[in-house]
Amino acid sequence: MRPRRRETPRAGGAGHAERSTRYRDLVNPFAPVRIFSDDQIESMHVAALGILERFGMRVLSPRGRAALAAAGAAVDESTSMVRLETGLVRQALASVPAEVSLVARNPERSCHIGGRHVVFAPVAGPPSVSDLERGKRTGSIEDFRDFVKLSQAFDVIHVLGQMTEPQDSPVHERHLDTSLAQLTLGDKAPYFYCRGDEQLADCFAMLRIAHGIDAATFEREPRCYAICNTNSPLQLDLPMTDGIMSFARAGQLMIVTPFTLAGAMAPVTIPGALTLAHAEALFGITLSQLVRPGAPVMYGSFTSNVDMKSGSPAFGTPEYTKAAFGAGQLARHIGVPWRCSSATAANAPDAQAAYESQMSLWGALLGGCHFILHAAGWLEGGLTASYEKFILDVEMLQMFAELFQPVAATPEEIGLDAVAEVGPGGHFFAAAHTMQRYRDAFYSPLVSDWRNFGAWREAGAHTATERAGALARSTLQAFQPPPLDPSVQEELAAFVRRRREAGGAPPVS
């Protein structure tokens, strides 16, 4: 049976047609691209193990150093350097789950991570936001709520995220505001920052309230995720170290991601940058497993190059795509689920933003990625979350999702009866074969305008970026939050009030 297609209105429409589960559980049918031989991957892996054994990493968290020392790592307290023997790393890798389920408040929104499954996550962390009407500005809690709504509204976005840094919310209360927005405006799995145990305790408590579960149930399977970025080269700061440990203890999904820019924070060559990033990822993954063997953890990659004329980061480059292919091979080599990204250095949601993001997506998806962060909304090297770019990215993600759908080749689909019916010189518009299938034969775009030039000009000659802005606005205007028991909503609000009255929780730096 052919799967039912999602009915999607043309760009600029006032609302959405009936929703579909078509894009919720994506499976990538294509074999991953290999850029290195098996021997080359093994050489990089061995070199990374050598980095950890000979040089190690500087760990700024005393608790982290203590946990590593207790497990047998060599710790120099005078320099905060920690060296890991190869056997310790291999032991840790043996306990990493190859696949995990990320449980959402709405079971239909739960995600499977690993295997051939693909999860798309929105942009995370920009301090600024932009749209065509209001321009670029500092991110606010209202912007944050808008991006939660947009993430909830489209099935091809599978989880929520920290889409902007709402700087009108005090830092000691910001985690309460962002968690409340995710848990009340969405029913997909949320993203929590690692900014100290006290803030995470609040986030975890709110998530348990939303799910209606106790602490023991909460720790049995992951219901939220976080990112740990190493301070490349070879440093792990205090909140990231403690965050890895807190997520491992709670059984929640941690994504360990070195941020290595070739020529700046890593060797200028792709194999050199990948090897350093691999070493740092191995270190964080090992720490998670030492705290709790079997804790869900992912191998994160974010390796790109810089503009050697200015030193500025570059994204969506051929080097970025090659590095993604290599990172995927390294992740598969150690049997750990892999996270990649969709990124661009463009300063506006223009052609550069589109082709750089698509190059990034090709690197991730053809490389066999399981979890793609920053898949919608990323702009200006991650400094800005763009409303228009979010919609343009959703269009691209839906097109990739359609590319993943199986293609039937039954006699009915081949359509010899239609060929016989039409005959030489005819057309297939009115053929019975076409009339039975035309409503869902092809992907119906969100943004693309396929009218001829005259019709397009008469309709206002709107660019794709302008049409994306209009769709973002209409989506927000039509948004209805997912169902949530009023008693749960009140319990969440009461928790936030109590924590505000108690002074919130300062972030740890």
C-alpha cells in the first residue's frame, strides 16, 4: 500500500491542511558515503587514543577529575590534565547503547535514534533573532516561544530546542522560562542547557511534572537531550563536565560535540581536525559511561574550516561536507549514534544561506547521520535564529523526507494502461491513471512558487524569503498548543513561581 502523502497548502496560505505522520519517523534508505578507507579510519582512531593516553584533556571540574581518577584515569591536579589509558576508553565504548528511544510527552512524538533513523532538531543557542519585518535584534522570551511554536507546528521537526537565548529573562530564572515554554507549547522532547546541577534539577523536575512520573521512572529512559561542547583543543570546562555527569546519572541523552575549526582550533587538515575531535568526543563519552554504564550518549561532530584571510568560521563548504562524511565513519567505527548539523555562515536568509545549508545537509544525510542539530533556523554562523530561514529549512527537510520515502514499482505504478489509453501525441493530464493519483502524486511545497513569470508578478512578485516570512506569521497566528491537563499546567506554573520566589538558580560558568 502506498503511504498517504501530507497535503500541504501552497506558500502564503492562511492555514495548514490535515496533519500527517509521514515525516515523524524518518528512515534513511541510502548507504552512507565513505571518504576514507577502513585502514585510514582505524589509523585516526588509534591516533586519537594516543592523544588521550599521552597528552590527555584539561578538565576544569574538580568533581569530574575525581570521578575520572576513581575510575583509573591519570590525573594531575596541578595542571587539571587527565590522561586515559586505551583500555579504559574501550571498556567505556562497550557499554554505549547503539540505539535509544527519546520519549516525548506525546508518545506519537517519541523518536528512535540510531540504526537508519533520522531526527531533525531546530537551531540552538543564538543570542539574536531576525525577521524581515523587525530586522535583527536581541532574542527575547517571546521569540523563544515563537520558535517553540514553529518547531511544534511542523512534523519534520522532531524535537524542541533552545532556539534563541532570551536575554530579557534573568539568567537565574531563564531555565524556568524556557523549560515552561517547551513543556506547555510543545509535546516533543525538550532540550535543556547544562548550566549547573541546580538549574538541571529544576528542568528535570518540571519534565517529570509534565510527564506525570516519579524520579525512578524518569531515570529509566531518556526524555530530554543536551549538548556538551568541548573547548577545543583538549579542554572540558566545568558546566560541560558536570552536565555530562548529571545527564548520565539521570539516564538522559547527552550529545558530546567537539567544535573544531580546521586551522584555528584544530590542525588545518581534515584528517587532523577529525582526529582531534574524535579524541575529545571519546573523552566525553568515556566520562558518561564511567558515571553510569549504558547511559545514552551520542557522538557529536562539528568540524569545519575557517576563512584563512579573515579567520572567520566557514560552514556548508566542501571541507565541511567531507568532514561530515569522515565523522560518520568514525562514529560507526566505535558503534555510537552520530549527531551532525546544518549550518551556514550567511548573514541573511538568501541564496548563500540556502546552498550552504543544503551542502551541510548532504554531508550529514549522505554520511548516515542519526540526529541533525540546527536543522532549521540557523543563520550568521549560529549567532542568529531567523524566522524566514526556519521555514526555508523546513521546506528543505521535507524534500529530504520525501526523498527517503520508498518508491513502488508495481505494474499499476508503471502504468502501461495509461500509455495505451493516451497513445501517440496525446497527453496524460486526463488519463484515468493520472486522475486516480494526481492529488498526491508529487511533493506539494511550502514555499516554492511554480507559477509562470506573469502570474508570479501579478501576485506581488514575492521572493521565496518573503513567502517564508508570510508562512511563519500565518503559522504562528493559527497555532494551537497541544493538549495538556489543566492540573499539570497549574502544577508547572506553581513550581516556577516557587522557584522564582526562592531566587531561581544561578548558572555555573
